[in-house]
Amino acid sequence: MRRFLIAAALLAAPVAEMTAQTYETQFERPVSELMGDVQRRFGVRFKYNVDTAGLRLPYADFRVRPYSIEQTLDNICRYFDWNWWKQSGNVYKIKPYEYPRRHEAEGAQMLQYLNTLYANRAQWEARRDTLRREVRQRLGIDAFLDSCVANAKPLLSKVLRHDGYTTQNICIELTPGQHLFGTIYSPLQAQKSKRVQKKHPLIICPDGHWPMRYRKDEQQRLGTLARMGAVCVDFDLYGWGESEQEVGAEAHHTSRAHVYQAACGLKLLDYMLTQRKDIDPQRVGVCGGSGGGTHTVLLSLLDERVTASAPVVHLASHFDGGCPCESGMPVQLAAGGTCEPELAAVVAPHPMLIVSDGGDWTSSVPELEFPYLQRIYGFYDAQQNVRNVHLATERHDFGKNKRQAVYDFFIDVFGLDRTMLDETKVTILPDDALKSKRVKQ
């Protein structure tokens, strides 16, 4: 008798739930229960960055598509303004909606749409000019520059000499009480005498969201480029490093950071090209990784003096940058809607290097974003000027192979001295040696 009652109870539970799911109840079910069923049905596992406790979903089972886990998740997530992301294997992460991040298929659709807007150089250049104008407007960069301290005199530290290059810290008051903090890496021969005998290419190096610009791989990269003949300048993110001491760490996660960091790149370009006599204005590059890649694209678009661009582990049609310092201002809405590859293409036909890898959002570059860029460069018969180094087995960093790709690129386009390529010759300085507190006030 007891076995009969248990069996009856087990049968009754789903029947009761099924009975409750009617037109009158909108076929409603608890979200947690539905997601458990979906996991079992498709043989997948969910990880959550959202709270499903107490949530119920109307027309729940009608949102399930037996032929597609991803369409099923689309139908469930959009009701709550969530999104899903496929992780490794059969794992899916459920997260709140993120405005700068889309699925790869959406990136492909955007590029397909953009390709319908221009079929030749004249049509592309009309679009390019609109992008330049509207990005400036949506970023608010001109109003910001008008608010900057007029004729601010940079403070420069003592020059430190190393094996084949020098370092010198620079500090510029950008807005009242807030400063640009950076370091200039120069070829040693640029400091040998006041009478300049040779002009050097300039490379502005916006930083990404790795542990500060004083880290080893950034010193290796800028020091090596300087040894080979380029003058390189990096600078603190807004609210990071010395800037954090002025504005606090939370300031980095604001729309102001987006504008401030763009202004830092522009101010450094102005200073280096107008105040230093050893810079070749025909060889001006920008190179940064991750969030620094975002600002590489942005600076290359904002300033037509840039003649070579190298965004590293950044470029994707389906990701605009996950930090407000990259997407806090609505530049992606320019010209009716755009994406990073189109913004990057504004530099065409000047040389551009895209470094991508298989372990982050840039995994789509060889099949998706690079062919798009080749088409734009084709309008100038300059497909050879855009290149992609894809490291399929690597992940999101600025590791040795990524740095090597950057070295090879600037050796080719700026005529740097390959015989000076030796990272072991770079002196890794302590953090304090690259801070402006060395500057004599």
C-alpha cells in the first residue's frame, strides 16, 4: 500500500504542474525549474551571473526550440534582459545584457550590412568622413579639449640612459588638477647631442587593463622599439597608476575616462610633433593591446597624422570594449551604427596590423574581420598594407609572440633596425622609476 501511495504521489506532481499550465495561467513556470529541464534536454550546463530565485516565466515551454539550445536561450533570456554566452565544451553562462558585447553571428550581420553601404573608394570615403565627424561629436572630444589647461607646460624628469635607449617621465596638466602621466622611451642616439642628426618614428602606446603600464612586458616592448629606432610614449589609464591618486579608482569606470584617455593620446601627439625636433611626422604609429587596442583604433580615427595602426588582441565586430573607458560615450552609434573594424578601417590605406588569438573575442578575426578590412583596403589597391597575425593557440595577453608581431610590423613600415631587436637588453625598472614623482616640481 505504501509503495502505491509513493508511486501515486510521484505521478501526481508533474500532472499537477501540467494542469496548472493553461491559457489562463499563461503556461507559467518557475525559471529555475525550466532551466533545469533545458539542461537535461540538451545535455548542457548553465553558470549564472544573474539571480533566478523567485522568477517565473510565462509561456515557458513554448519558448523551447527542440532543435536549438541557442534559440531556446534567446527566447528565455530576452524576457529578462539577459544574454547567454557559450563557454568551453557544453557550458553556457547566463549574464545580464551588456551593450558593448554581441554574439559573433551578430558581428557577421553587421559587417554584411556595412558592406552594402559602399562599393568603391568614393562611397567609402564619404562614409569615412561621416564617421570621423560623428565620432568626434558623440565622444565630445572637442568640447573636452576646449576645457583643458591652455599652454600647459610639460614637466619632464631626468633622462635615464640604458642599453641602446633612454627613458624620461612626462607629466602634463590636462584639466585643472588632473594630469597625464607617461614615460617617453627614445633611441639612445636621439639624446647624444642637441644637434639632431636623424629623425625617428613616433609610436603612441595606449595601455590596456593589465597591471599598470610599469609591468615587464610593456617595458620590454617600448624599450625594444626604442632600441630599434622609434620614440615611444605610454600613459596611465584614467584612474589607474598615478592618476588614481588624483581622481580615485572608481573614476576609471566612467564615461569621462573614455574621453580623458582619448585626449591623452591627442595631447601627446601634439607635444611630440611640435616640441621635439627628432620626430619624423611622416612616421607616426599607434599600438596598444586589449583596452589599449580600443584607444589605438580611436586615436587613429581622431587624428589624421597617424600613419600606422596596430591594435592587439582587441578588434572584433561583436565587441566594443567591456569598460566605460572604451565605450562610455556612444561612438558606436555614429553614422547610423558602426563597429570596431569599420572604425579601424578609417586609417586605410595606411599600414595596419591586427594581432588576434584563439582564446578571446578576436578568434573570429581571420574569417570575419580581416576579410572585411581587406575589402576596404582593396578600394585603394592596398590589400598588402593590412595584415593579420593570428595566434590560434594563445590567449588574451601581450605575450612574446604578440610583441614579435608588433616588432616585425614596425620594422617593415617604419624601417626600424632589426639588428637591435633583443628584449634581454631592456632594463626592467621598478615602478617608482617610471612615475612622475621623479619630476622636480
